[in-house]
Amino acid sequence: MDGNGEELTAQETAPYDRQIRVWGADAQRRLSKSHVLVYGIKGTIAEFCKNIVLAGVGSLTLIDDRVASEESFSSNFLIPLDESVYSGKTLAELCCDSLRDFNPMVRVSVGKGDLSSFDEGFFSEFDVVVVSCSSLSAKKLANEKCRKLSKRVAFYTVDCRDSCGEIFVDLQDYSYSKKKQEETIECHLKYPSFEEALLVPWRELHRRTSKLYFATRVIEKFEEAEGRSSGEVSTADLSGVLKLKKELCTAQSLNESHVPDTLLERLVANTNEFPPVCAIIGGILGQEVIKAISGKGDTLKNFFFFDAFDGKGIVEDISNSNPLK
């Protein structure tokens, strides 16, 4: 994440001239030397991958062993429509082929395996890890392994259901610089892990905390309790989800109005991603990763929520070290 001091070559500089003018040659150098891992690919991740490949990261490794389905085409523009092209290929392989065409200077490759099976050594090969389409326990475990490394690895999760989306960010101990008027200010942020953030009692959170935060936690807990994969819920599960909501709100001393039944119904009834929301969430995630790699600009801490119904993007700082009262 701190770069290795190498200068950009003329070949590296030419395609990125405009963005170098925006964030500087040093930021571009850091990007060009960075290694990004993406696990789980749907529409939001496709948008994110496009953005960072065009920005010029050093390498991007894709892992998703699932085969393409009809649902995949609804939001993932990286999958070719020609069945003869994608027949027998995994989602990662299909998206890899398309991303290479966006920027031949970026090394895009495919990995295989289950997220929970990767050891710490595997994650040490990357500067940024982005996880999607994974269970609650798998996300916690991957984050924990990244945190045990001697080097800092930026960790993100992203989840998009219907017209709603969530991003979680863990940059551990993160220092960055930003300009204020004519001077450059050095800033420092301490991030909690995914598990630490989720352990913050709901009653300690600000009463205006995004309802999406609570609704997403309810659905994650339901999927975990039922042994489901991420996004593997339907309208038939609504009664069970509402029952669990009531139990969690009671246990957390939270008024049930903070988790509207109508919101849960939306998220359960349609787990497919809404393409315009994919573009927004994927764009925000790409921007955050670029800021984390370059060390320039305010990064969000530590959750971001978006709901197309009201068009609002909300940042929530949820951590034990800084509970919101």
C-alpha cells in the first residue's frame, strides 16, 4: 500500500495523463503497483472492476467458481450474450476476458477456491481484498485473516439487493493526507473489523442510523441460521425473516420500527441487483479503493448505504471505539 518508490514509465504515464493531473503521479504510481483481489462477482462488482481497471491498478484477481445463469445477465454487463462464448466457463473466467479488453496494461487473472479455505499467506499477496456474494461467517473470517498479516490490507465487503446497497470498509490503522485551503493536513483513522463493528449493541447507535443497516443484519442472520448462501432468500421466507427481526430487536432493546417490515419485504422478495444501483455502489466502492491505495482524500468510515427509493447515500461510523450516542 505504501508503494516501492519505482517511477512510472512513459508507457504507464501516457494512458493516464488526465487522471494524473487530478490526483498526481505518486497516486498513479501507487495504483500501478497495487494488487486487488475480488471474491464473488455480480453487477455491483462488475462496475467496480471496470472502474479500477480503467484507473490502472497493477493487477486484479477474480474468484467466482459459479457458472453463469440467466440471473447473471440481468446486471453483469461483463458477461457476453453469445452462449457459445460463455458455455462451460465460470463467472470469473467470463468477466476476466471482458476486463482485459478495457485496459491491456492491467494484469487480470482468475483464481479458484472457497473464500473460507484461503489462508493468511494467500491474502498477503494483495493490497486490497473485496468480498461479495459471501456468507456472514466467511466475510468475518476473511477480514480476520487480513488483519493478522504484518502488512496492512484494505478490506471491503459489498452487498446489493433490489434497489439497495451496502459497503463496509476496514482500513485498520490508516493515515492519509488531504488539502485544506493552502496546506496539506495529515490525518489518521482507526477502523474496527467487520466482526467488531457488528458487535456494537444496536441500542448504542444513533436513532437515525440507516434502517438498511439493521435490515441487512437481519437477513444475514437469517441466511446463516438457515444454512443459506448469500442472497438465497425469497418471499416464502418472509414470515421467518420477520420473526427473526422481532427476536433480534427484543434482544437488542431496539424499537421494531427501526427495521420496517416493508423494507425487509423488498429485500427478500427481490435479491437481484438493480443495474442503476450497481453503477452507483460500484462507483463509490471504486472511488474508495483508489483513495485507500493512493493515501489521498477522506475515506468513508466504515459503512455506506444507498437506497434508490429516496436517492440518499448515507455514511455510518459504527465501532466500539466510537459509539454513536
